[in-house]
Amino acid sequence: MAFDYERYIRGGKLPHIWCPGCTYGIVFKSILRAVDAQQLDRNDIALVSGIGCASRLPGYVDFNTLHTTHGRALAFATGIKMSRPDKQVLVVSGDGDATAIGGNHFIHACRRNIDITLLVFNNYIYGMTGGQYSPSTPTDRFASTMPYGNVDAPFDIPSLAKGAGASFVARGTAFHAAGLDKLIVDAMRHKGFSVVEIINACPTTFGRRNKFKSPTDMLLWMKETFLPVAAFEKLPPDKAAGKFPMGVLHRREGAPEYCEAYYGMIERLKRQESEKGGRG
Ligand SMILES: Cc1ncc(C[n+]2csc(CCOP(=O)(O)OP(=O)(O)O)c2C)c(N)n1
Ligand code: SF4
């Protein structure tokens, strides 16, 4: 039976703002399927975003949603999770939102291991504001603010997340949508801070500047460039150049989760106080 997306969509907010050929719609549907697969009650989910084309996504979904300020989604999400640790908190962020203006929130959320899932929509560019380069724009690629080619080295977002302490790190792409559903489910089920980098196509501000003839070309590039981890690891170095692994890239179980550690400490202190009181 066809999946009933409309159950989760706020029809009154349509039409959406995404350009023809943008892959954000593909990922949007993957998120809905991943939530549905877990049979979660929509009232138990908070979906938070900052600003940017990716960050418009919560507006279209009938969960508890928050559209906040540029780069600050994780700060708002942390507040939600701290006040309602029983709820499932998901954040949707562009690469600029997550790793440029929100970069500090990003690394500290990783370090803190709070039980939030961050989905970074990496389209290698600032989409909404017209194609300025971002921290993930590859060297030599073109952007409105790098018209002669980017001279900076990009962040590898999964490596950044792992290095900063995230306990679950994965990468998927809009082309490999079925696999992406599973990665989002795994990330949401993981206890601790989980990051999924999702490779996306922005034909409007990245593709047209970077010699992709069409949105389809961008999807075909994803198909050729991203390989399951096991296949990637078997490649000899010359064949691995220019390719990237996808799937679960890092998982560390059993690290203390932030809300549990924080509220556990409060309970401990309360017990100590009442024991002291009991001794007069
Ligand atoms: C504090 C602040 N600085 C800058 C902006 C302008 N701004 C809005 S969206 C955006 C970039 C969005 O790029 P990204 O986060 O990669 O998301 P995308 O649009 O590509 O999905 C910028 C710079 C803003 N809204 N607020
Ligand atoms: S500008 Fe790019 S990221 Fe934004 S909606 Fe258009 S194609 Fe998608």
C-alpha cells in the first residue's frame, strides 16, 4: 500500500518553498517514513530547525515544531530535551546553519552527548541566501562568494562530529533514500547525540555554478560518489580518491547521556541533603 504522507503533512502550509529539482523533498519524505516505522506518537516528537531552506521543513510537518534563529536550533532543542527528556527531539539543519553560524552549538552538543538527533542537510552551499560558500563547500568548487573557486578546505562533517564526541555518526544521501530511512531510525533509537549528514542537491545555487547540467546529474553524482562503508573500505587508495563512505560511520554505546547524568546528579544531591537532614 502506498505510504500516506498526508497524515503527517500540514496541508495548509503548502505549497512548499523548495525549488524544482531540490532534493529536500526526498529527505522530507524519508524522515516521515522513519518516524512512521517506529510508530511514534507525533505528540512525542519535537522537530526543531534554524534558518535556511532545510530549516523550513518543520513548518510542513504536523509534529511539535519550532523554527528558530540561524544556527541556534541545537540550543533550543537542548532546552526542550532538558525540560522533557521523555520526548524525541529531532533537529534539521543546513550545512551553514549547523557548521558555520551554529558551529559552536554543534561541537558542544556532540561533546555533551545529549539524546538529540541532528540531521545535517549538506548541499555544500548557503542555498536560501543565493549560494555563498559554506564550511562544507569543497575546495575549487564555485560559489557566489568564491567566483574563482573555493580556496578553503571543507569540513568533513561526520569526522567533525566524531572528533567532538558524538556517539552516533552516519552519512546518507538523497539518492539512497531507502537506506536513509534506516539510518534516521537508527540515529533516533540511539541513546545519546546522533548526527546524520545527508548529502543533498541544490541545483539552483550549487549545481548551476558547478557544471551539473541538471538535478539528475547531481543525483547520479551521489550514486557514483557515495559507497556503503564496507565497499568503500575494500577500495585500493587510487580508486577511493574522490569517493566517500556512507552508512553508520561511528557508534559508541554506553557513554553517559546528558539528561540522565544531569538529573541523576540532582537526585544524588537531594538524597545527600535529606540524609544530612535526617542526622539532624
Ligand atoms: C543571524 C543570521 N545571519 C544570517 C542570516 C541569513 N541567512 C539566512 S539562511 C542563511 C544560509 C542558509 O544556508 P544553510 O544553513 O546551508 O541552509 P540551506 O539554505 O542551504 O538549506 C543565511 C546566511 C540570518 N537569517 N540570520
Ligand atoms: S535554493 Fe537550493 S536548497 Fe534552497 S530550495 Fe532551492 S534548490 Fe533547494
